[in-house]
Amino acid sequence: MHSTPTSTGDSTASWLALDQQLCFALYSASLAMTKLYKPLLEPLGLTYPQYLVMLALWEQDGLGVNQLGERLFLDSGTLTPLLKRLETQGLLQRQRDATDERRLRVTLTLPGQALKAQAEAVPRAVACATACELHEIAALTQSLQGLRQRLLRAQDVSKSEA
């Protein structure tokens, strides 16, 4: 169901207040989350975007670069430099697919695989910092994933109408 904000005593101007903006709440929460991760990832030698790449590969090693980009919602212009830096660090390697030379596959190296054990402390530290119960984190994550899907569908509809 699509709805538009309706007036319930609030002026239209209140909908333009910064603290009423969903986009600002998401943006500022994202900034705070990224700042929280920085000291947790330093011992791993990873930036936050690099950590996301590693999470995806720990979950499913050997992804194609296109699959990895889709999984992380990153375009190749953003993903390629991340992969190159991780490759330079010796955590992964990019290889041409044996069945289709046009495709690149990304696989973890032994040090990349071993880093997973060290990274297991990160989600626990984040959960502790949020002061949320695990079920609250799961519900919030599911809610945000649903929001992302609705936003992506809305973008698809906008493109098809243009």
C-alpha cells in the first residue's frame, strides 16, 4: 500500500525538518556504524568496504566479479579497486573463469580464509555496542532489507515509466 504523509495537525514544513527525514536517519546511522567498525577492523587490516567483500567471500568463495557486485550492490568501478587492494594484501586472487574467459572469479587465498577466524569477534563487538538483543538486531536487519527491496522496486518502476 502506497501512502502519502497526511496532515494530522503537523504543518507541511515539519515534513521538511531534518530529523523527520528517513534518508537522514539512515545516512547518519550508517556513518555511526562505519565509525564503530573502523577500530574493530584495523587489527584485520581491512577497511569497512573491504570487510564487506570478505564477508561475501567467506559466505560463498569463488564468486564471479559480477555476482560479487550484485551481492554487495556495488558497480565494477567501485568493486575493482577494492578487489585489487585485497589481492595486493594477499587475501584473494582474481582469475579468469576456465569455462568463460570473459569472466573473472574471485577466490580467497589461505591467508584470506584464515582471517575469518579473527573476524568472528567483530559482529559480537558490534552487537555489544548497539546494546540491542539479538532478536532486535535480526528484526532491524530484516526491516532494512525489506526497505531496500521496496526502494529498488520503486527505482525499477521509475525506470520503466521513463
